[in-house]
Amino acid sequence: MSGKIMPTQFSVAAVDPGLTTGVARGVFDTSTYNTVPDVFRAAIEFESWECKGTIEEQSIELTEELADWFSEQHLFRSIPIPNLFLVFEDFQLRTRFARLEGVRLREQFNARWTFKTIDIDTQQPSHAKRYATDERLRRWGAWTKGSTHRRDATRHLLLRLSKVID
């Protein structure tokens, strides 16, 4: 073991911000399985969706939704605070014409976030796409039909899951 916390049950939420924001979240248990594909397939709970609207509308919706969800995980599932993880896709400005909705959404979300004890992190889009390729998403049972935003959020969730259990 690498000295990391090895929770039995933990919750991960991932946000892929943009004009349309992808969100994925799940509750996982490592008492039976210890590889990312197996832990994901045996998820206690998993869902993904899109959040649309203005940056302010998305920020309000996501802040309330995720705060309520994390509270439920802690209070009703008895998952300890250190086992609650939230990850945002990080955004690197590569051109002066780039759309900054993702950056602004994350900033507004962080400004309104009241659950300061949750492990909040960022990940690079390229890391998530290299780790959870389309082929792996299909093989691992994580492919979401429809929106690429939902799939990208799932990629970030899987990458964070790998960091928690590896």
C-alpha cells in the first residue's frame, strides 16, 4: 500500500464544466474488489447527467445538489468526511478566444461551497481521456450513451477512483 487512505466505502463526484456541464457521482466499496473496473462495476450507486443554463444557474444547481448529496453520504451512509471526494476538470487557457465558462463555474461553485472539509481537487482533461479511453469505458461498463459531457465527467470520476484505491 502507498500510505494513502484506503476507505472501504467512499463517494466521488466529478464535474466537467462548460456551457453544458457533465456531472458524474458514485458510491463505491473496496471490501470485495480492488481494481478500478471491478469497483466501478460493483458501485453501490452511480449516475451521471448534464447541467445546463447560465453559469449562475449551473453554479446554484450544482452547489445545492452536490452539497445535499455529500451530506446524505456522510449522515445516512455514515461515510466519513475524508472519504468524500469532489473533482473538477481543470482548464488551461490555450488561446485568447477560449471559452471560460468552465473556469467561472468552478470559481463560483468554490465561492458558494460550504462543505470545506471534502477533498476537492482538479484534474487535467488529457489525463482523464488517456486513463479512461472510449474503449476502456465500454469494457468497464462505464460508457454513457448520449452526451460527451457526461462521459467526460465519468472519465474524471474513474481517474479519481484510481487515485483513491491505488
